[in-house]
Amino acid sequence: MTARLALLALGAAALVAAPSAAKPPPRFQPDPSSVIAAEIAFNRLAQSKGQWTAFAETAADDAVMFVPQKVVAKDWLKKQANPAASVRWSTSVVYVSCDGNLAASTGNWTRPDGSVGYYTTIWRRDRKGRWQWIMDHGDTLATARATPEFLSGKVATCRRGPQGAMPPPPPSGKKGELPPPPDESLIWTADVATDGSRQVTVRMWTGAAYETVIDDRVKAGS
């Protein structure tokens, strides 16, 4: 009897000590203004501390960027010296997932030499709710895109389909390259072709279908 009680006690202790199942990502208020604020702070950090320093300090550990090949951002950034003057950028529109964990921002940038272009950045909240970027890319333009009079922010709907869930996301072209977020209300892909050209696409769930809200296509070598 004593031996059996001892075994029961050990089993109970093991149950208490066993790690719990992975917790789902926390939900946050899907607030586009918080993403705009993160973009403004990011740009200011680049002007005050240096372009690549700012990119490194705001990137998630698994963030990727294109230079023009796809690289793990932090591995590439730690080898870069800051340019004498940073690029400057401004956000035009922000899209946020239903659960407030993922966002996409796009806008214009200007280099110190006067050249212009656009960018798209994918942001993800960490466990403390801080926005970190997980994908950044852009391209040069002959003429800057028109700047909107007002910044805009859109939130994906939380409304589900008739079976209580969203449909599977549309094919991205490269299975598993960059997985969608848990709630799948805002999904994105960054596909690189064999010639080095790439396509970055962001789709937002409307309650009935996925609407393509960003579709960037960059030629090889850019």
C-alpha cells in the first residue's frame, strides 16, 4: 500500500510539472493607429540612430528582407554599417488582422539622393503586444506614388463562414514559404521566382472572400 501511494504521489507530481500545451497567440485590439505609431517611431529611430540600427532593433528574430535576394534580416543587418543619412518613409495605408496580431503597412520612401520608391512591411505583435516587423521589401519608382491626404487603416472582419471557420487561404505559389497567421483573416506571401523577381501579396478576409489589398511585383535585380 505504501509503495502504491508513493507511485500515485509521483504521478501527481509529474502531472503538475508537465508543460502545458502551447498557448494560442493572445488577442489584441485590432488598432491601425498603433501600427502607424510604430511606423513613425521606426522612421524616427532611423534618423536618430542610423538606418540599419533601426531595422535591427525593430525586427523579429525570424524577420526576412530582400537585398535583393531574400535573407534573414538580423544575420544580414549585423554586418552592415549605417549610411551617412537614412532613407525616410511615410505610411499611406495599414491593414490589420481580426485578432490584432498581424498587420501590413505600405507607403513611400525617399533616399537622401532624391530617388523615390515604395515599401511594404509586415508587422507582428510579440507576447507583450509590441509590434515587430517580420518582412520588409520595396522597390524604386521613376515617380513617387500619390500621397493620400489622410492615412487610412482597415481591419479584417472577424465574421466566419457557414462552417464556423474561414476557408483555406488561396495558394501562394510556394507551399509553406511564409505561413499565414493563426486567425487567417490577414494572409501574406512573398514568392521569389528563379530569375530573382518577386511578388509580395497581402489578402484580407471580408467575411465572404479574400480581397487582395497589396500586390507588389518587383523585377529581377531590383
